Amino acid sequence: MPVEFLGIAATNEGSEVTARSGPSFDKEYTLRLARAHEEYGWDRILFAYGSGSPDPSPAAAYIAARTEKIQILVAHRPNVSYPTFAAKTFATLDRISDGRLAVHFITGGNDHEQQREGDFLTKDERYARTREAIQIIKKAWTTHEPFDHEGTHYRFHDFVSDTFPVQQPHPPVSFGGSSAAAYAAGGAEADIYCLWGEPLAQTAEQIESVKAAAKAAGRTDLPRIQVAFRPIIAPTEELAWEKAHQTLARIKARTAGAPLSRRHPLKNPENSGSQRLLAVAARGDRHDRALWTPTAAETGGAGNSTALVGTPETVAQALLDYYDLGVDILSARGYDLLDDAIDFGRQVIPIVREEVAKRDATRVAA
């Protein structure tokens, strides 16, 4: 099966190891980073969402109009706009990008962060709302006749859009989460189900949970699986581990004296995904071929925070271990965003693609 690589469309050069030097939306840097991903073999870039961050949709439109082939994943929280409005926004973005859009639906794992924008639903209520919003958006993308909706979270009459996406039947829907409520919602509605980088055994368990939820929802197809990592690569194993420990020291320097990040608490996270990452970290620093967890422990299991450490060959083989589990979208971003995107694209992606091609050829021959 084909493999895809997802990078980050950061809107400034700041990261866990580097304070940004300019505005939160540095359009020149954003474009330079996007074009680097496009040039060095990545398939798609993610425009993330935060309550105080630049709006991902216009940022994505800016990049789509200035790139040729890189695909775009736009993160969306259903609480920030009505589904009919969101459907038109994303259909327009798909038009601007000539069919390069996917949408990542974020339910929200932190009550405090959600409440910054007026969202006071419980976590389970948020998952139910996200599922309802996805259903409405899909219908708005594909229905050319007026329709009504009477749901738990949304109600409207006689809506019909005149703005439809290029992609048929609709742009891919991406979804993530590691709780039973997440599996149920994403298993039912997602084209792509996103997980954070856990050890192979735990990742396999989560994949089975997603599959079971999809089947329980009556689906005959299954979501594609994406897993996210922070690669730390160097020419030798010794240099890679030296770089890993330097990276951890830089993270500690950045988080010193900061009890709470704007998006994510450094301790006692509410969301299941972060709790799982911290549990993995508590069991040990190193897992499987190259998975390293202190970066997750230091950031409270914030999002994509477990690392793969080693030479390009080692990291590529570690990614192939996940591919062999059924993961066909590999999400990666370094800590020095631009340089790491280039290095990973040059040194790791070609190895993985070559090995995947060999596996596919073997399957065909068999």
C-alpha cells in the first residue's frame, strides 16, 4: 500500500526548543517551510489550531495559492464555526488548492483551552458534537438539494450550498483521539485516524480499537491510520543520541518556570492521548527500535511529542515497523522546523519509500 508523509505548516519558527523571533504569522517563513516540504518529498502539511494562534484556513489559502503540489491538512474545532459555514470554507479551500485539501477535526482534550473560545461542553458532549458536525459538513459537501437538520447540537432549515469541493465525494476527513468516545466517533466518520507515537504493541491495540469501532458503526471500509513522531537524526547513532539529549536540555530550558503552556498543561493532562504517552514514558525512556519518551514526559505528553532517535537508516526502519502494522501515513516534525524538514526529506523519506516499494512488489509477486 502507498505511504504518505505529513509535516507541519508552522506559521513561525518557534518550537519547544526555540522562542519565535517575529509575529505569530510570519508569512515569509510559513511559505519557505511549506516549499521546503514540497521540494523534499513530503506529501502533506498540517495547519494546526490553537485558541490564540493564527487562523489555519486563511494561512492554508495563502500557501495553497503559492505552491504546486503539496497537500494541505487544515485543523478545525467544531465549536468555532457553524457546520454549514465550515463546509463552505473548506469547499472554497479545496477549490483554491485544486483539490489538495483534507480537514482534521479536533474535539478538544483540555477544558480550559476549549473554554477560551466559549466551549463549555463536557468531553463526551464534545465528541458527540464533532460527530454531528462532520456528518453535516459531509452532507453539505455532497448534497445539491436543500435539506433540514434537527440534531442535538445543531438545527437549521432549508440549507443548500452553492460551493462544492473539487474532490469527490469530498475532501478526506481526519480525526484523532485515544478514548472510547474518540474511537466511536472517529471510527464512524473518519477517512484518516490519527494516533500519537506509542510503542508498537500499544499502537497495534489502538488500531484494533479503531477498526472495531468502524465495524460497529456499520462501515465496510476502514480508516487509514496515521502515527506521529518527532525524528532526531544524525550521521551516527552516537551523534543522534547526543543530539537527543541536547534537544531535551533545550526543551527543559524553554519550560523552566512555565507551569502551564497556553494549550497544554505540563502536568496532569486531561486527554487520554497525553495520559497514554506519559504512562509509556513512566515505563521507560526507550522502547522498540528507536522510540524515546523523555521529550513527551518533559512536555506533559503534549500532542506529537515522542521521538525516534538514530541514524536516518535506523529511524527509517523504525517507521517501517509501524508501516508493517498497517500505518500508511507517517507524521513527523523536528524541533528545528525548517532544517529538520529538509534533512528528514533528504535522508529518511527516500529510504522508507524504497522499502515500501519493495514490500509492495513482493506482495504483487506472491
